[in-house]
Amino acid sequence: MNEQQKLSGKSKLSYALGAVGKDMVYMLSASYVLYYFQDLLGVSAVAMGIILLAARVFDAFNDPIMGIIVAKTKTRWGKFRPWLLIGTLTNAVVLFLMFAAPPKMDAAGLTAYAAVTYILWGVTYTMMDIPYWSMIPAFTEGGKERENLTTLARTSAGVGSAIITIVTMILVPVLGGMFAGADAGAKMIEIVGFKYFSLIVAALFVLFTILTCVNIKEKSTAEMETVSVGQMFKALVQNDQAMTVTIAIVLINCSIYITSNLVIYFFKYDFGTTGWNNAYVLFNMFGGAMQVLSMMLFYPLLRKKFSSLQIFYICLAMAVAGYAVLLILAFTFMGSVFVLFVPAFFIFSANGMLTVITTVFLANTVDYGELKNDRRDESVIFSMQTFVVKLASGIAALVASICLSVNHLQSGTEVSEADKLVDWSIGVAQSAKTGLRMTMAVIPIIGLIIAFFWFRKRYILNDAKVEEIAAQIKARREA
């Protein structure tokens, strides 16, 4: 590629903005749908857990189907951009509808509304997410340019997630207060706030995607390899190291996602007081910053002294230590949110580095599989990563929902409005708070310990083994 053909700064920025927009939408849905329907609108926690699990599993199986549709598309604008735009427009509409549920609808109606809108949201998100990532080969050359753009997009996606983590519970009360009316209660303010906040996020999502579609030109008719669920499972059965990494990812992500689903309830019903929202925002800001820093700074620094495998075990130990500290603090002293920054540092930093490391481990299993099976399943292995992340997210949502149902944690379980002005958590039974703490901390500890022993027993691809395999593959190709 000559100098005139190199990807322009405008193109890179436009593609990065697309990643920011789509992960803002993803994080809003992943973090707040359960809270919105269960806590604010009163939908059964168990019903929501089943809906979230079923929708995520369906969505994971839907990914390969959408991949096939995109691969077979031929238009004057290319195969990727039309679906990117169509998926974004429909997903933005569904996102707004999902957070604009009629609050006066009865319980059965709200449950059905949640199920239909959430499943549609997943389908339309897949419609734009698959072409977004698959289009990279169509407008870049291979090698460093492609690698740099992928890194930029992944980093930008992290920025989009962090924005939602930080600003949601700052803007929701403000927007709710503006549009709900002065006499509206706290719950109605949040309901209305989510409606208008989702509208703003949806509008930004559409704007960023339009910029991506306008400023990115498909320069080639790059073929897109589609992967079926059957191929994924076949690759797992034939590649024991891929199986090992995949199960470890499910265990780790389930542990982390259980906590992320429940943390807002922890601040609202356990940490308590009318200042819970501000404390929750501060906690998320600190945690999000640690997660980004761990990926961009901590991991590269540790990698200079330790192998990836050693860092993996260090991160598991950090996460377990963080959860242990959180549990101790929850039963002893929670007078200040700043004290909770201690476990947050360990948990969020570990999670950020584990995201990087498990991706590296998956890449290592590709070479291992080529040497063992004489077949390179690169696209299959990395499609599997999306599948297992969605599966783990659904399982975690179900576990969190069962916790909320068993412990009767829902808006309206407190006592009088006057008492709530003093302490939001005053009407919540101590047993319910204990159940919430145990689910948030003890279950993740168990999951992470199982992941440690599973991985230690079965994973063999240390740095020396990876280099050995690479040399063997090179020799085989040159033979």
C-alpha cells in the first residue's frame, strides 16, 4: 500500500467513534436492563433472569447466522456498511423502546415487554456488531496497519463502556428531574431519567455510526469466513487447550459479571443513605479507571518481569483478595465509599488484565491446534470468545436475579418515604443484606478458585512451549 492509500486519520477516528457508540449501547443494556425492569418497574427477578439468559444464549447462536447473511450480501456500498447502518438504526430504536416501557402496564405485560424488547435488542445489536468487526480486512492492508486499527477500536470500545459506567447514574436523576415533574417520586424520576438518557445514547450511537459509514470506504471484496456453532464445539473437542481456556473464561467472566450485576443493589440497599447514588458513581469512576489503566499500563509493566501465565495467576490471586477484602469490609466498616476503593483496585485491575491475557491464551491455542490437528481454526477460536462471553453474561444475570428474588431486594421493600429520606436501606432485612454480600463476594471467590485449579492442571502452553510450537510449525511449512 503506497502513501496515498494509507488509512487517513479521519478514517481511523471515524472507525474508533463507531466503537465508542456501539459499546455505550452495549454497556447501558448489559448493566442496567435488570435494574430498570426488576427494581424500578417491578418485574419478577427470576423472570428477568430467565429472559436475560435465554436472550443471550439465543443471541450467541444467532451470531453465525448473521455472519452468513453479511457474507452473502452484495451491494454498491459493499457488504458490511449497509448492515452496519441498518443494524444501528434498528438497535437505537429498540434501545429507546426498551427503556421507555409504559410504567402503568401490569406485571404480565411488563414481563412480555421486557422479553420482546430485549431479544429484539440482541438481534439488532448482532446485526451491526458482526459487520463492524468483520469489515476491517475490507479497508485495511494486513500487518501493522490492521493490528493498530484493531487495537484502536478495542481501546475505543473500552472508552464507550467507561463513559456509560461513569455518567449513567449522574445523568439519569438529572434528566428524570427535568422531565418527570416536581411532584414525582424518586422511583418515577429514575424511570423517566432512563427513558431520556437512552434516547441521548441512541442518538449518539446513530451519529457515530453514520460517521463511520461515510468516512470508511470498502477498498476490497474481502471474503468473510463464517463459523457455525457446530464448528465451534468441534474445534473445542479436538483442541484440549482451547477447551481449557474457554472454560476458564466462562468461570472468570461469570464471577465478575455476578458482581457487576449486583453492585448497584449493594450501594442502594446495603451501603444505604440518600447519598448512595453519588457513592456508586465514585466507585464506578475509580473502578473504570483502574480497569483501563491495568490494560494499558499495568499489564505491559508486569509483562517485562513475568510470563503471561504468571500474570494470569497473579490476577486471579488479586481478584480473590479483592473479593475477600470486600466481604470483610461489608461486615465490619462501610462508613465511606473510599474504603471500598481498596477491593475495587484489586478486582477491576485484575479483570482488565485478565481480559488481555485470556485473549493471548486463545491465540496460543490456534498454533497448538494447527500442530496437533494439522488445521488452523483461527476464526473458529475467536468466534468462540464472543459465544462464551455472552453465555457467561447470561448465566451471571440468572444468578444475580435469583439472589434478588430470594432476598426480596426491590424498590418498594423499604419502609416509609420519611425513613427513606434518612436511610434508603433501613427497611431491608439484615438477612437480605447478608445474602447480597455473600452472592457478590463468596460465589465469585469460589468461581475464581475453581478456574485457578482447572487452568493449573490442564493448561500447558507456557512461553517456552509456545516458542517450541511456533518453531515446529515454521519448520513444517518450510519443509
